[in-house]
Amino acid sequence: RGGPGGHPPLIPPMRCILVAAAMVAAPLTAQSPVPLPALRPPSWSRAAIPLQDRRIPESSGVVASRTQPGVLWTFNDSGNPPDIFATDTAGRALGRWRVLGAEDRDWEAMTSGPGPCRGGQCLYIGEIGDNDSRYPAIVLYRLDEPVVSGRDDSIHYTAKLVFRYPDGAHDAESLIVDPAGDAYVITKPRVRRAEVFRIPAAAWGRRDTVTAELTDSLDLDPRAGVEMWITDASLAPDGHTVALRTYSYLYLYRLTPDGHLVPIAPAPRCSLTGLGPQGEGVAWLGPDTFVLTSEKFMMFPASVAVIRCPG
């Protein structure tokens, strides 16, 4: 679907790809069918544009800078160097930073939030991916947001936090940090409902392994197939509205002070079909505007798209 300044679509719609994958990866039983949500297209969207920096084959998440207008931050997931990349909604290459001392075992999320960083805003990286749910401990990194200069550089992280879940390992791809500095990880289960875990801001600086607190269980049912698997989340500047994306849908929730995510509406706010070869990242650009990033899929490169979803 085109729009002002839009480009012709680069890829076919995702629904046929994802449904085929779901039949292999998460088949439904005849005893427990789970219907998929109805399609609700964005009010406007700009087709996916390839990321120009080809060192980003797997944009697993995206953050819109709050201190450098127009700058987006992204990264690759497991098996890649511990690098973060600056880009924009046109997909331009604005530089790469090696995060010194860090390891990218399976980075799956990045967010911004308050903290003892330059300008009072930090970048947070979540090494929270765990496809086989086997890692006993998970790592979060906190760092100053680099100043974009158009060239490559390096940066040290300022703090590292190691935590575990209270009930064993989980796979996750979503991380947000609220105005109080508390971090929330939202899991990506294949057969049970997603759960929300909180790590308090006071946990930063501890040398032991922190145990996260379970605060909520979401109503999204992954048994409907991979289209319902949660791949990223983003907290709006208002500090309480959360955009949560699956491979094919965008949902809006309200974050309560006690760590619950309350659906603003039970149905998805928008369908993301056709807006990237493998939808991964989401970030707020405005009150009803979002940027999406995608990993490469087959011959289609990693990409960035923009949508408007009123409400």
C-alpha cells in the first residue's frame, strides 16, 4: 500500500509465507482451533525500503532516538558481532558502533529509557533470545546513545544486568523500560500465552543474578500460528501506551503501575501484511505513526517501513 513519498512494493504479502510456515512449525489440532484476527489495514503505509547498510541482514528490533530526531537504532541477532547501527526511515547507512566488552549470544531487543546516561536517556539491549529455552540466565546491557556522525566507531556499555526467570528459561524478543527505569520483558512462546516479567531499576549495579517478577499473562494465543508470535514491543513517549507487534499484527496495550498490560482494544490495531519479508521491529514515530523493520527472507533484504494506525 503506497503513500506520500512511498515506493513500489518490494515483496509479496507475508500471509501466504507465514501460513505455510505455521503449518510446519505450529500446526493446530482439530480439537482446539484458534481463529486468526480479521485483517485491518493501516490508514496509510509506505512500502518497505531495503536497509542500505548490508551489514544488517537481520534487523531484529528498532528504536527511534529521543535525542537525535530522525535517527533509528537497530542491530543483528545471534551469530553476529556486538554492533548497533544507525539508520533512518529512508534506510540510509548512518554508522556502526561496536559495543566493546559485550557479546551477541542472541540479541533480540533494543529500547530507550531513563537512566544515568548522557542527557538522562539510555539505550538498552536485550540478549533475551532463547529459541530452545535453555539458558539459565539472561543479559541486559545499558549504554549511552552514540552521537551519529556518519562514520563507524565503538562504545563501551555502561552497565550489565544478569537476570533469570522465576519459572525457568523463556524465549523473548520484546523489551521496554518505563519512566521509573523498570525493564519489562515479554516472552515469545510457541504453544502457551505470552508472559510479562519485570526487572526493577534498582537491580542495575547488582553483581548477583536477579530474579525477574512475573506481572502478567497476555491474551494473545500463539496456537493460531506464527502470525501471532510476538517479535517486538515499544513504549510510547507518554510512558504507558505499548505497541506490541507479532509477525503480522500490531496491538496496543496500556502499561499499569503494577506491571499489567491491559488491551486498549481486543482486536489488532493494524495488519502488517506485506510490510517486510520477516517482520521483527516496531517503534513509535508519532501519536499514531510507527516504524517497522524486518529481517531478510530468501532474496529479500532487511528493510524499513512506516505505517499510520489511528487510535
